Amino acid sequence: MTDLKELVDKTRSQVAAQVNSAMVVLYWEIGKRINEDVLDNKRAEYGKEVIVQISQQLTLEFGNSFSEKNIRKMMQFASVFSDFNIVASAMRQLSWTHFLLLIPISQDTKRNFYLEVCKIENWSVRVLREKINSLLFERTAISKKPEEIIDKELKKWSENNISNPDLVFKDPYFLDFLELKDTFSEKDLEEAIIVELQKFISELGSDFAFLSRQKRITIDNRDYYLDLLFYHRKLKSLVVIELKLGEFEASHKGQMELYLSYLNKYEKVEGENPPIGLILCSGKNSEHIELMNLEGDNIKVAEYLLILPSEKVLLEKLHRSIEIARNKFENKK
């Protein structure tokens, strides 16, 4: 009986996927036909009348899916995704509702980022909406690179499943779900994360797997304790996370270098990449970070926010940091 149920469920899923793909293709073709054949070089008043007429006829024949509002969405769909190959590569994983969330994103590179990550990680509509609303793209390190590099890395990830740490790590991290009081210690912060570990991993990314808290390592008969130890499946790397209450300091790098060297020598197994360190601070000293060549040592520094600022303030801050980083990249070239 169990086998029969699994067979029915599997068949239903396959049929639903086929129906969804057919619907996405149909909506794209309707939008393209109206954009090119019906409205080509026609004045706006004429176009509005035609869309109303098309909507009325299709609604009468096929139902409310072809309302004037939906017809305009189909036209936007075909315009934004003018290359059908992009649609074809994603329509098995993404529903029409997924595409409706992507259409309003005006920046091509940003839209492609969400499209590819959603496709690769098989996000639901709810998760995609949450990721867009949480400004995931702007918080990734890859967003601070020139657009041609972003497109190249996304293509590499999509075609070969090769992930870049710049697509994985973020800055800042949103830890508002911890609900910590005004005064707390690093231990309090760590304990709150463990209590809300599932939410913390959701913020880190779905490929992070929790391994250990306060992992003890011994060097020259002296014990050290790693705050949090994770493993990232796609990067195939151990990831050490150190929690700091204050701003980043130079001494934090030395501490993390020691941990990474130990893990690389004693804990890394065959087939794994070198371990990565993530230092989470309540603030960042950008000049310190720039001068210390952290990227070359496989160390990331990111700010964590326990209380979220307004979306406007956060967007301004992120866009400013993206612009500064891209200018520095161009100057280095």
C-alpha cells in the first residue's frame, strides 16, 4: 500500500510540474504575441483598448486567469525575460508565482541572482519572497563585484554546481530573531543562537550543517574553544564562526588564523577544501579589514544586526557599500 501511495504522489508531482511548465510557456507566448504582434508601434490609447478586448474575450472563454491585470503581467513577463532560453531553463523548478516575484526586479543581474539561486536551491514561493525582502542579494559579497563577474559566477554555479564563497557569505547578518536584552555577553549570544539554531541556519544558508559548539582544540598543551563549527556542503569546507560583541579588532584575525591552521592540519579530510573563518562582530572597522588582507587568508568579517533598521536606511547603506567596493575593484584593475 505504501508503494502505491508513493507512486500516486510521484505521478501527481510530475503532472503538476508539467502543468506548471505548460502554463509558464503559455503566459510567456501570450505576452510576447501581444507585445510584438498586437501593440507594435501602436499608440498607448489603442493598446489599452486592445488589452481590454483581449482580456474580455479570453476571460469569457477560459476564466479569470486572463483578467486585464494578469494579461499585463504576461506582457511584462515576456518583456523582462525576452530570452525564452532563460525561462525554459527554470520553468521546471519555478512556478508562475515565482516569476511574478521576479518580474518587478529592475536590475538584470540582481534578478538573475534570485532566479539562479531559487532554481538551484529549490526555494518555495514563500522562501523566495523572504529572501528578496531580506535584501539577500545586496548582503552577499558577490553583489560588490562588477556585474560581468557576478553573471560569470552565476553561470558557473548553474552549469557546473560550482559555488563561490562570495555567493554564500553575507554582510550584515540579521539576528533579530534572538530577541536579546540590552546587555548580554558573548556566551548569551552563543546560547541564544543554539536555542534558535534552525533560524540561524536559515539566515546563514540552507547548505550549512551544524557540527559543534565550543569545540575544544589543544595546541601546545593549551586549550582553545571554537564558538561554533559548521560544514558547508557545496563549498566542501569546515566553517568556524566566532562571535564578538564589539567592533572587529586586529587580534581577531590572529585568533582565527590559528583555528583555521589547526583545522586544516588535523580536522580536514580528503576531498575537502581549506576551512573558512567567519568573524561576526557588532560593528566593523573597514580600514582595518582592508589592510589585513583577510580574503587571502580565507577569513570573512561581517556585522550582525539584532535590531533591523528601516528598509530605506538599510538599502542606502548596502547600496553605498556596493558602490564603494565596485569602485575599489575597478581601481585595482
